[in-house]
Amino acid sequence: MTTASAGAANISPLPLPLPAGTARPLAAMHGACFPDDPWDEAALRRILALSGVFGFLGWREDEPAGFVLARDLGGEIEILSLGVMPAGRRRGIGATLLAIVVAEGARRGARSVVLEVAAENGPARRLYAAGGFAQVGRRPRYYRYADRVVDGLILRRATADNAAEPAT
């Protein structure tokens, strides 16, 4: 698997299966990144038990700064979640995590990478657009928060090895 650095952050593969005691801090990090959509430890363990799941962690010094979880669907990679801790945002960590998943998808022979994002999440949409993702679908009223319902946008991009080929 690929490793890289973004500024002062180092990116490393997420060890799977998770070592004992790792699921709770990762679930807490997801909750810090997404307070409207927290995952508990049990939900995270179910996600990580899916076939084809892989991930990367971003570190600034000795502190976790971000993560990405993805799933190899055979020919396509699905990003399940990408989050950067509030203190580490706008420092290239999210862009690097995104690029590493695309590169890993190419390495695995996937033709494309797909994800969904809440229509109202402007910062994430800008990150994904800068990473070459384009909208290919919409899920009306997909995200259900305590105080609102938001459409989900389905975004896709070709992997680096297949950039000239349209993602279908």
C-alpha cells in the first residue's frame, strides 16, 4: 500500500484487522469530524468487517489528524468516509488521503472511485471537485440529521491509470 506525507502530516495504512483498543479512538475521531453523523465502536467494527475494506490514517506529529475508509468493490473503489480533525483542516491532509485512495484504486486495477456527500457540505464538495470528482447521481433526502434532511450527491472519478477513460 501507498504512504505519503502532506505538509507536516504522515499518511499510513490503517492496520486491518484493527489491533485491540483501536476501534474506539477511530470511532471517536469519526465523531469529532462528523458530529451530525457519529459512528459508535460497534458500527465501525461492522464496517471494517466488510470484505475489501481498507483505510489510511493521517498523523501530525503523534496525533491522528485524519482518516479515510474505502472498500474495493472489484473494478471500483467506494470511499466510505473521509474526515480530517478540525485543527488539521485546510492543510492538505484531506487532499492527500483522497489522492492515496485513488492511487490505491489504480494499483488494485479499479477503473474508478465513487463516493457520496451531503449536498450542503460545501468544503467536502470543493475538496472532491479539486480531486477530479464529478457528480453522476443524486439521492434525494438521503442524509437524515436530527434537524433536517439533505440530498446525497454521488460523485465519481476515474483512477489515475484510467484518467482518459470515462467512468461508467
